[in-house]
Amino acid sequence: MASGSTAEPRRPRQDLTPLLHASSVAIVGISGPERFGGILYNNLAEFGYPGEIYGINPRYETLYDRPCYPSLRDLPERPDCALLAVPNSRLAAALKEVADCGIPAAAIFANAYSEPGEEPSLAQQLAEIAQASSMVVCGLNCMGFISTQQRLPISGYAVNAHLPAGNVALISHSGSVWEGFVQNQHGVAFNYIVSAGNEMVTSVADYMQFALADETTRVIGVFLETVRDADTFLLALEQAAEQDVPVVVLKSGRSERGARLAQAHSGALAGNNATYEAIFDHYGVRRVTSIDEMMDTLELLSTGMRPKRRGVTAILDSGGQRAHMVDLAETIGVEFAAINEATAARLAAVLEPGLDPINPLDAWGTGNGADEIYFECVLALDSDPATGLNLFAVDLPPSEDEDMSYPATAEAVLPRLENPMAFLVHASATVGPRQVNRLRELGIPVLMGTETGLRAARHAVEYAAFQRARAQTQGDATDLREVRQPENLDALRRTLETASEALDEHASKELLNAYGLTTTRERAVSTLADALAAAQEIGYPIALKTASGDLHKTERGGVRLGIAGPEELTEEYLDFEARLGSRVLVQEMVPDGFELLLGLVFDPQFGPMLTIATGGIFVEVLKDFCMLPLPTTSAKIADALASLRGAPILQGVRGRPPADTKAIVQAALSLAALAADLGDCLGEVDINPLVALPDRAVVVDALVVPNTRKPA
């Protein structure tokens, strides 16, 4: 747990102690040193595992100078965990014996493949056995796990016995990614590193909760294909945010093709990418795009640093690399600190002539007095009030006699720094091990690449900003209670429960109006006389829309705008009646304003989500939208609205007055309240457009779809 956290650790939903802290293990299928069961034993022995290791194989009486038992039932005591080094054909019988012996944990490495159509599948049989005995299981189809503090390496592949204990917990759906992290030369050290496999009964979220209950955990990394236990996953993310433990996720399935591959690989839906983005943003999860970025981010956050400001300073020894860094930073979204005149003067006093006192800073001149120049420049940049994080961005090339001047400068300046510092090398392939090792001994992270290093820096400053914002709103409840609950709530529920298809526009608006959303003045009528009377009451000009099966009314020529008077209305009504039916909607013409889309979608994994988007081509072509998990608050809605690329237009452009953003936020909040009350009856809500005007926000068109989801 990160220092300074006040939240009490919660008890994990599953107690993984018998698995990740096993005090004794049994290897079912132990074998010679070259085979899977033998490698399992050798890893434990070479790591110095302090617990008892029992070998199970009826073919041997002894192995590795230890007795070998015919079955688990013959053991002198019940072990904590059984390691099933057996093929698919023996899995069901082996796990049944584990359950019969009351062993609380197991690891299953095989994939439990069944032929198509085989019912129940082998995986289902195994899950039923484990669930019936409340067993925790790593796997199926996993590489195992390593608990470094306990010197507990569970893997059928050779593992470095000198793997150091650290403060990073890593959980991976991919076995190859798991192995890559185990063998990393990056300086990232783990307390737990878990290959979760297919999560037969024990999920990624369970491992996260267990890691969060361990005080040594400072950051959690997850290679994620999908979420199989959404409720526990969200609880784990909330717990991590409360304890100020960053979660760094590399989520596969971002692209359409990647999602298909993830589904084929893991047997589970990859989920909607926009939904994951919304969930991650809500809980402060840092989403990375590559394994190298994940490595840099984990190393940076494992220090526990929390930059107090977003501004980043960088000191370099190359003008060309500085220009490259500035280009990348603009693309990535790293904010370089705007240093003040006092800082610039302090830099100018020590820099050689011709070097600009700016940030990022190229401090390399002739090389004369470089140690003193870099020392003073780092202190000057660090002390600027805009600084949050310092980057020492220089190459550390290997040689027979490596130049240790930069590590020496870092060691000298470190005690005097007000803000955290990291080194950034521009190419990971050109680093000197002595220099890098010395920096890491000093507790200074070394980021391996300009791009991945800048991305890691952005994650560090943005996570710190997330926690600052969270602290300011700590304890704030959702303000959905401020939205009036309709008196006819029961009647609205019955309407949705009995509807066999989507509500028409008028009925949809009546539901929204019941929750306080401002809708167009309109009347649904079925005769020309009633249409003329409605138009007279509302006032010309009016809009005329077909109300007969009108889900695609625009495409069917069922919308006429700006009808100026009775004669025109009569002509249009008769045309509608002949082509589309007599029932129409007579509606006020809303003045030109800024068009938005508001919606509710119900994600099969994570539940109701609020969508806010700019209308027209912005949402269709530019994908300018934001999603929020529900429940939410007006403050979060306002932040989401401001994050849209089209949001500046709301402030007024080309002489148009600004829109009433408070009304937009209130409309979205009312929609969230509707989801809170009637979400189980709703399948989808679409308000398109919501027209934002200077004094209100008006629902011009809407569609409410009742729930067609199958009950859980």
C-alpha cells in the first residue's frame, strides 16, 4: 500500500492465502528434472522455498531424496496447494481428489480442451468441482505464479532463482507476457506475478484484491483480455483508488480485429473499448499501449512518486534530441513546465554562452564544468513553482570504462530536490549497465526510450492529478437525489415492462419530461383538423413528423421542418397520411443551437453508461463522445462535457451567444436519475439531438428502447 493511505484494506472476496502464500505444496505428477513436474520441483528448491514439498506419483517411491506418495490421500498432512502437472485426460480425477482431501487451493496448467459439442465440457466439470469445495484455482491454461516474498515460484518452466522481491503486483492473461515480465531486465521487481490463464474460478479481480491487502504492493499491472467478474473488478478498482495504489492496464482488443482475436484466444468477449475507457478514466486506471510503456510506467509508479503539479522539466545534452522530445511530448500530451523569469535567470547564470535558458533545457556546451552546470540547472528547474516532475534525459552509453558523471550528479542533487526525478534514456539498446544499476540503487527510475518514457511521465502526473481531484471530492455522494422522482413512477415502470418494442418519439419524450428534461412543445394527433388546431396552439412555424412506426422517419421522408402556415401544413399532412399513415407529431420549431447527443447504454459487463457527444458529423465521423459509468455526479458530467473536442463552440462563436451548459449538465443528470430508477426496464435511451440554447437545453428527438436483456 502506498504511504499516506488512510483506507483500511478490505478482505478479499476469495482468500488466496492457500494459493499465493502456500505453506506447503503437493506436486501431482512430479517427475524427473527435465519434465514439467520436475521443473516445478526444481524451481521451488532453487528459490529456497521454506515450506514442505510433497511429490505425488505412484511410479516412484522416492524422488529428489524425498519420499514420493501414490496419491494425495496418502500424505501425512494436508498441503495448502496442489499443483496438477497432469494431462487433460487426468485432470478431472486429480481435481476431484484435491477436493475430497479438503485441499483449499490448486494450480492447473493444462488447457482442459474438449471436443466441440462435448457436454459438459472438461472445463465445466473442473469448475463445478472447484466451486463445490470453495477451492481457489490458478488456471486453467496458465504459466503459474511467483510470490517473491514467500520464495514461492510455481511454474513448469525454469525461473531465475535470484528474482528479487519488489513492490509491483503483475497479473496477466497472457502466459508469454507473464514470462517476459518474469525475465525483464528493466529493474521492475515484483511481490506477485500471476499468470491467471482462463480464470476458471479465481479471477484477475481476486488477485488484485489480494495484492491490495498486502502492504508491500505499491502498484498493480494487468495485461487484460477481458473482465469475467465485473462486480469484483470494479470493487478492486475502487479499493485501489481509495488506497492510492495505481493500476496500470494493457488491454488487448482495442481494435475490432484485436477484439476478435482476444475472443478466440480467451473464450470471452473483449468488451466495448469505449466502455473500458470510461471505466478506466473513472477509477484513475492508467491505460498503456505497449509492454515497453507498461514497463516504464510500472517502474516510475513503483517509487511511490506523486508529482504535485503537471509541469515536467527536462534537462538534456543534445539540441536534436530536445527537438525530438518536444515533438513527441506535444503528441503524447506531456506539459512542459512554463518556467518563470527567476528560473531562467538562474539558468543563464551557469549556462555557457549560446545556450537558451528554457525548458526543456539543452545544457551541453563545450563539456567544461559540465558536472557543476548540470547540478545547478537541475536544482534551478526543480525549484520553479510550475515543476512537478524532473526528467534527466540523457544517453548512458556502455563502454569498458563507463562514464559515471551523470549518476554522480544525480546522487549529489537528489537530497536537495523538492520534486521527484527520473532518468530517461533515448534508446533502450544503448545503455551502460553500471550507470543504470547505480541510478536504480539510488532509487531513481530509468525510463527506457523517449516515447515510452514520456508516456510514463504523463501517467505519473495524471495519476497524481486524479488523486488530488479525488481528495477534493472525497465523500461527495451522487447528486441524483436533486432530480425529482416522478409521482407516476409505477405507471412509467409498467409502460416499459409491457412494451414489446421501442417507444415512439412522443411517448419517449413523455418519459423524459417526467424526469424534468425540457422537451419540445408538441401534440400527437391523427386527423388534419387536430393537426391544424395543434399548430395554431403551438404557433407557426412548426415541424411535422410521422408518428406511425417512426424509428427511421427521416429516411422515410417523414419529417418536414419550418412549415409556415395552415395551407402548407394541410398539404404536408395529406402527403404523410397517404404515404405513412394518419398519426403525426405537430412540434414547435426550436431555434438554431448547438446539437448534442445524450444517451444511456447498458453494457453487458459493467451495466448502465451515460453517453455525452457532440451532434451531427462530430459524433458520426469524428467520434467526439465521452462515456460515464453510473451513478455519476454533476461535476463529472461537466468535466465530460468540457472534454469534448466540440466543447469550445458551447462558449459562443462567430457572434452566437454561449449555450446554457448548466442546463446540459442538468439534462444529463436527469437521464442518470432515470437510469437509477428504471434501469432494469431500459435497454437504451437516445436523445438526438439535445439542442443547447442560451437559456435552456431542449430534447428535440428521442428514442427509448425497453429492456430486452435476459435476466442474470
